[in-house]
Amino acid sequence: MRTRPAARAGQYAALLAYLIFLAFPFLWLLSTAFKPPRELGSLHPTWIPRHPTLANFRQAFEEQPLLHAALNSLLAALGAAVVAVLVATPMAYVMARHRTRLARAASGWVVVSQAFPFVLIIIPLFLVLKRLRLIDSLAGLTLVYVVWSLPFALWMLVGYVRAVPAELEEAAAVDGAGRVRTLVSVTAPLLAPGIAATALFAFVTAWNEFFFALVLLKSPGNQTLPVVLTHFIGAEGVADLGPLAAAAFLATLPSLVVFALLQRRITQGLIAGAVKS
Amino acid sequence: MTTPVRSPVTSPVEARRPPRRTGGRDHAVWFLVLPALIPILVLSVGPLLYGILLSFTDAQSGRTSPTRWIGALNFQDLLHDTLFWESFRIGLVWAVGVTVPQFLLALGLALLLDQDLRLRWLARALAIVPWAMPEVVVGIMWRLVYNPDAGILNETLRDLGLGDGRDWLSGLATALPAVIVVGVWAGMPQTTVALLAGLQNTPRELHEAAAVDGAGAWRRFRTVTWPALRPVALSITALNLIWNFNSFALVYVLTSGGPGGKTRLPMLFAYEEAFRYGQFGYAAAMGCVMVAVISIVLAVFLAGRLKGGEDA
């Protein structure tokens, strides 16, 4: 389709405005992270630090147990991603291939669970986990993350399963392969990239999660990165800006890397789930 | 793998048939479903029902006397709790105030990204950034932007000669608009991706036919793009309204509900009630009221979506 030059110029102006709106807070975070205290205190802040320094990063690690918190986050997010995908893949397969009442109920739950206000879940969950002695433990948090990431995992995986033609499975069955063999040697390899994308997405959501971690983890040694980050903001909301920015930037890196690698797959998965449900 | 017998059902014409109707009595299905079903029932459906039960009790944290059934007393109290209704009102203002601009901006961006523009890849990459960031980091980042002295917002205003700026997040009048801007920014990517997916499902030929017929951009949007986009737009708007109404981390980090409760969303209110004051039963009742409101939003939008389907 041909577009007139004036319209095209307007489109580029709009695109530029969007780029600035999307990028400027992040660039400001970066700039603040590398600024020495004197420049941070100045009443006329500059976009680009005149004397960039890594001191904020060192100070951030000294002020809060960042490494330990990152390890906690990593354990909870990895555990959640692996377990979620292990239990979600078979269920997603059933939801995609069979129209049983159970599969329909599961699809309904996927939609409805998006609408839960977590406060209604968290209080009973708190009591249940307390009874199971899983309160203030990473294992308990990981369990919660598994269930919490299941709706999205199912959503994505159902889309990926539907993208695998059922005819391939039928062909294998005609060839005399049993049900299990068909699943393992025909379906699973075709699903593998989708499963990996789902796992990484579950990892990122768990890595970023805050509310459950805030409520369920009390002792500082157990807390995850997002919770520890809020400790940089003092009780009165006064923060040491440099270390705060440095720590916040570091906490974002893993998810940014995952998203950069997987951008296309994740959006495709979400779209596949959305369009076909 | 070669297929020795080419069954007629695998012909391309019939490739799109509905899924098989086995299952039901098929025991293998249960083995595939149980690993996910058990945690869902124990840690999601169970607690949800338990939460509804709790809202009819006087459950408190760390109390020694047993919890008693008190009927609808919590809900009666809630009815007269002006602070809760104020927070409810703030929650609605926030949900609509974030969702509407977010939708319009995301629609604009999606329409741009659907065009053949040069910097499209950069915009796509950038649109992912807010999505990948932990909400806590988004909150921290915008605190740096809004910082009264060292923040870039006030500095830009000073440079433009628009006054000396202010402390946006602590001002009674500015706090809610300031957090709404952050909410719009943080949720734009998901909305954009969803709308872009919807756009890419609209048939190109229709666009071209409309253009040949001499339809202007606005008419093409109204007659071709929007009808195709409507179902996606309605679903994402319903979800955004609900997600925003339920949001917590962003505002917790930005203002903790302050100043003077001006940004105290219902989730923040219920969180304080439950985990600061230990009023589990009362907070559960708040959760129930929120679920009721959310169900109404869902019902309205589902009805709208079904109606749209009949028109098409």
C-alpha cells in the first residue's frame, strides 16, 4: 500500500515519540547507576554521568545481601520453571487434543485464575503453608510459584501443542507406535522449543514476583531479590539513589537477557494461545 | 518418517477437523492431568474456597482463642468502612485511568508497528523492556524519574522554564496521576503485543480493496481494521481492567499507598489489614467484594464479545 510522504513523516514522528516514552525511564536508571555521589546530589542532574563510576555497585553489595538474595531468587525461579513445565505439558496436551469436560474445566480455570485478587488467595495460602511448616521457606514459595505460573504455562503450551499436527501422531500410530512412544518420539521433539520458551517465561515471572515473596518470606536470609531491593528505600521513603539504581539495574539483567533471546518465541506462544483459545 | 497408508483424513482439505473425542473413559488421560491438577486443587482452588469461608469468620493472626463463625458481620462492617470504599474508588479510578490511555497508546503503537517503518525493530525491542522488568524495579526507576531534586522530570521542567517542579509522589493532588502514568508505561507492552497479533490476523486484501475504493485512513480503520480487532481488543481491555484493579507491587514501591491514602489501592488496603493488623477474616471479606466486582466486569465484557461474534 502506498502512503503519502506527509503521512509517512507523521508516522515517524509518532514512532520517535513512542521510542522516547519507552526508553527514557530506563536510560535514566542506567545513568543514575553510574553517577558518583557529587553528581547525584547536584540540583541540575545530567543525562550522561560526567565522571562515571562503579562505586554504586560496590556500595549496593555492601549495603544489602544482594548475592544471597539473587541466589534465593534463582532457586525459586528455576524450581518453579522446571516443575511448572513438567506438570503443565501433559495437561496442556490433554487440553489441546481431547475435548473432555475436564479439559474444558481446565480452560475455564485458566481464564478465571487471571482474575483472582491475590489477597483472597494469600491469606488461606499463608495459613495452609503455616500448617505444612512451609512458611518462610523457599520451598513453600516455589510451590506457590508453580501453581501461580500454571495458567500461563498451560495457555502457551496448549497453543504449541495445537501447532503440532495431530496427523503426525496418527501416522505414527498407523506405523504401529504405541501411545507413549508416539508422545515421546514424535510429539515431544516438536514441542521442545515451545516447552523451553514456556519454562523461560515461567522463570522470568517467578524471578520478578514480589507480592507472594513479601508475604511468605520473613527472615532476611530467605528473601528474594525484589523484596531485598525494597530495603534500599528507607522507612521514610528516603533512598540512597546511586546504589538503589545500581541494584535495580542488576536485578533486571536476567529477565532482559531471557526476553531478548526469546522475544519472538514468547510473543508467538502468547499469540498462539490467545488466537486459538 | 514415511506414512505407508495415506488415510483420507490427512488430506489437506480435511486437515482442520475438530480434535478427537476420546478421553472421558480413557484412564491414561488422568495420568497426564493429575500432576497439574493436584497442586491446582490444593494450592489454588482450595485456598480460594477457604478464603471465602474465612470471610465469614473472625479469623486473626496469632490469636490463641479459636476462630468463630460470625456470619455476614464482616460484610456489614465493610459496608460502613469509609476508608475501604475510598480505597475502592481509588482502585476504580486507577484501573480505568491506566487501562484507557494504555489501550489508546498501545493501539497507536501497534498500528505503527504494523506499518513498514524503518525503526520498527527498535520499537519492538524497546516495547519488551517494561515487560521484562520486575515491577519493583519499574517502581524504583520511576521514583528516580520523579525524584524532586535529582529526578529528570523536574530538571526537564526547569530547563523548559516551566517552574521549579515539585515532589510528584508526595503531593496530595499529583500522587495518583503520577502513579497512573507509571501504570500506563508498565502495561503497554502486553497490550501492544496482543493488539499487534490481532492486526496481523486482519486480511490484507480487505485493506487493499478498501484503499482502491478510495477509503481514507480513518474509514479503513473503522470498516476493516476495527471489526477484525474487536474481539482481541475487548479481551485485553477486560483483562487489563482486572489486572490493574488487582495491582500491588508497583504502587507499593512508588508510594506505599500514600500520601494520606490517596494511592491506597484495594490490594494495598487488604494487605495492610491482613498482614499488618492481622485481620484475616475482614481482609478475606474485602477479597470477596473485589471478586464480585471483577466478576461483573468479566460478565459485561464476555457478553460484549459474544454479541460481537453474532454480528460478524
